[in-house]
Amino acid sequence: GMTSSSLALVLIHFCPVNLDTPLNLSDTGEGSPSLKIAPGNTAFALHFYHLMASQSPGSNIFFSPLSISASYAMLSLGARSHSKTQILEGLGFNLTEVSESDIHRGFQHLLHTLHLPDDRLEMHMGSTLFLSQDLLILPEFLNDSVAFYDSKLFLTNFHDPVGTTQLINDHIKEETQGKIVDLVSKLNTDIAMVLVNYIYFKALWEKPFQPSMTTTQDFHVDENTVVQVPMMLQDTAHHWYLNDRYLPCSVLRMDYKGNMTAFFILPNRGKMKQVEEALTPEMLTRWNRLLQKRKLELHFPKFSISGSYQLNEILPKMGFVDLFSRQVDLSGITKEKKLQVSKVSHPWSSMPEVGTQAAAATGIFTTFLSAWHNHRVLWFNRPFFVVIFSTNTQSILFLGKVVNPTKP
């Protein structure tokens, strides 16, 4: 199995959409509301990824683009004029093609679809607003936050930073099944609102790895660095696989139980940069179309990576120019005071170990690979990309690059 959790945190300091039509939740076809926002969300995910990759070339990357998109789309409900446009366009939406109400209805449908009960996987994504009890919040902002983003609301006393810190941390710990602890420390007393978005995901592979087949192997971080990793093996399964003739890489798709799937993209040796530059929404679509079921001898490392990023350094480069400045207009949240978005905002994501599932392994693995000769062997023993994807909403939940699986 594997668990992933992620979080986007927005701290807001001091310093009308018509959505009356009911949501049709049975609608999952071509015209479904969540599919309308899928292209924008995917464009945002890859744009954000490329900015991070250029900032820290040799590092592991792991984040939830959907968590960031949902929290800022929700914040846009309270933004006005240029600030609102900048947020929505920065999130990847072309406002001549998708209306503002399409966007909020799309997130509403997407969140609802992700939360449909499924006994095969645990999936929970949500937003919580911690609002200063001294502030008169506009009812429209509160109503829309709850209606579209299913947000929970807490009135808080920010003059008691210790108590508020405790309240926020306890709530997030509970919502993420104990995966995210001590999220915030030292809150300033001038904070008006804290918006937290979290995503928690726990799933089992359709084709689990047998723990008994794991051995210690080399992983080539770069030309000069080799680390030892627990390498899992599957030698009898058929997998969705592509050896790309156009780009120097192999692509493996592994499905989870439930409507989730993972793409693992393995560049040929020395071709990381070339493949990374080609990571586009179109390329993901192309790969998914070209994959074929193949019998594979698959060697896959156990890894657990996490990431934490300063959004105020990345988002301005994506067009969110006003958001972290005094120019920001959040008068849709309150008319009383001028609100400003603080500089401390870090999504935090971690992808715990991929692979093993506690299951009684029967059968003895002594007939070792002699039975079939021209078989394909896929060794994930060098840096690769990971895309965790919700198939029924066509959304990237998590995106990352595993450069060194031994580093958290």
C-alpha cells in the first residue's frame, strides 16, 4: 500500500458569483463540471513543477498541485478586481473559455467525486478556515467556501497564539489520520485568517509486491553517486508499459485499487533533463494512449520522499503578482480591514513507502526467470518521475521526481 498526504497553508494577515443552479453529481461524462477544470489544473501542476525543478535541479520534488489549486481557487472567492483575475489565470484557467462559476462548480464536483465512498482506498481532501473572531466576515464568502469547497470553519482568537496553534495542529492531525503533526508554530497576533487545505490518500496496488522478494540494490543518483536501496521485484505480472521511441524513456502505469493510478516515468541514463523538459499535459495524454500490457520483470525501489515549498517565492512567477503584495484586494472576505497574505505559506507533502502490502505470501519463488527468455526488464535504479492521477476526475493529485530515494 502507500499513503500520501499533503497540505497547502495560507496565512492571511491584517494590513458576486451567481451559482444558484444545483450541482448534478451523477454527471461524470464529457461535460462533467470537474472535467472542465482538468486542463487548467494539469497546466498549473506542470508549470509549478517546472519552476521548482529549475530552482533546485538535483533535489527530490513532491507536492500536491490539487491541494494548492483548490486553496487558491477558494481564496479567489474573496478576491476582487485584478487580484481575482490574477489568481484564476495563475491557476491555469483561460477565463474566455471557462467562467468563474465553471471553476468553482468544477472544484465542487471534483471534491465530491474524490470523496465518493470507496472501500478500496482512503481518500480525504478538505479545506479549513480559521477566522479571527474579531472580524466581520462577509456571509457570501463563508457560504460559497462551504458550498463549493466543503470548507470547515473555526472562529478563533488569534490574540492567544498558543491556543490557536494547538487548535490548528490538533485539527490537521485528526483530519490526516496523524500523518501531519505540528504544522504551525509561532503565529503572529496580527493574523486574521488561516486557510489550510489538506489531502490524505491511502491505497493498495492492484498488483502488490511480495515483501519476500525485496533485496538491497544500487540506485544511481547521478554519475558519481550510488546509494543502496531496498529493491522490490515483480517477475510474473503483466503491466501497462511503454518504451518510448520518441523520447528516451520508459513509462510504467501501475493501478491502485479504486479510481487511482500512478505513472512512473524512467528516463534513459543521462537523459533526465531532456525528458523533464518534455513533461507537458499533451505528453501525459500521449503516454496514456500508447501504453500496452506487457509481461515485465520489474525492479522497483521502496522510497519515501516529502517536500515543503515557499509558495510566495514560486507563485509570483506564475502571474500571482498582487497576491503577496500590499496591492492585493481581498475585500470580498471582509470590508472592515485591509487583508494581506502573509509570506509564510508552505505546502507539505510526503509520499510514504511505495509498494509492500501486508499479505500472506504463498508460493515459493525458486523458478527464477529461467522460464522465459526475451522478457523485458525494467530497473528503476536511477532518477524517475511519479504522477499520481485520479482517473474519474482526470486530475493530478501528486507530482514528483525521485532523485535520491534514501533522502526523505
